[in-house]
Amino acid sequence: MVTLVLIRHGQSLWNAENKFTGWTDIGLSEKGIEEAENAGKILEDVAFDVVHTSALIRAQKTAEIIIENNKKSKGIPVHKDKRLNERHYGSLQGLNKKETAEKYGAEQVHIWRRSFDVPPPDGESLKMNAERTLPYFKENIIGDLENGKNVLVAAHGNSLRSIVMFIENISKEDVVKLEIQTGVPRTYVFENGIFTRVN
């Protein structure tokens, strides 16, 4: 029986400012650093064998803080890949969400943010995000789990939403309502090809 822990990065500076971040490489806020430290304390006794993270600094720093706080996982490999990046918000990146709603209408912004297959202008839908995230998950992360490795995945709200949709068999209608909080570990055990959530 092996363990998979998914964690959304701690709060970023742009999360705190209510901005669309997407692929913009923004660091953690002070609150985000605290969230990562708290997650590290929760996970301090999990003997991780490998980390997978996105190409973005907020996810990488979250993973780094967790491993620094971990008693059993020093010097383990960290794989960084842009396929685990947040969905690309296109022309909305850097814009304040409230101001964007005032400009385009709250209903339109809600559709861009929460529909499964409608992308924002010049950006990715959740469906498009899943189409790049899930092949990486199936090939690399499940591969590690099948080899008996405990895995930490530090990524983003939407790339993790895609993964959770797959492993919990959530419909495309329901996945858009799934909230993944910053800095809160989501833990599964993996046995005989089956994921069971334990928190």
C-alpha cells in the first residue's frame, strides 16, 4: 500500500490580490508560506520517495517547504513539468477578478472560470488542462505508485482538479464545483490500481 498526496500550492501573491494567475510565475504570499509550513507539519511522518511539481515557482516552493519539514524524505528526486501547470487563463492573466466581472459581466466570467470546456480568451478550458495533465499523471505519477513509491504532487487548483476528476471518477458537470483549497493536503492510498481517499 502506497501513498499519494496532492496539494495545491500555498496562497500566492496574486491569489491574495484576487487576480487571475494562470502561467504567470508568481511567488507565495506570507500566508502561503505559512500554509505550506502547516502542510509540512501534517505530512512530517510520511516517507515520500519522489515529488512531482509544476514548472511554476509557487508550487515548487510549496513542495520544498513541505519536504524541509519532513523527517523521512531528505534528498529525494523532484520532477518539475509544465504539464502540471495551472490552466492558462490567456488574456485574463494579471487581471483582477472583480474588475474582470465588471468589464465582461459576472455571468461570462463565471462561465470562463467554472465551465468544463469553455476557455477564456486565448486561454485553456479545464478540459484542455486535463488533456495535458492526465497523460503526465498516468505515465509518470501512477508509474511511481505502481513501483511502490510514496508520491507528493504539488500543483494548482485546476491541474489537481483534473487529477481528482480522474481518480475519484467525478463527472465533468460536478468537477467544476470541486474546490481545492490552497495548502491543504489531499491524501490517497493506492493499492491494486485503486485510489482510496483517506483525508
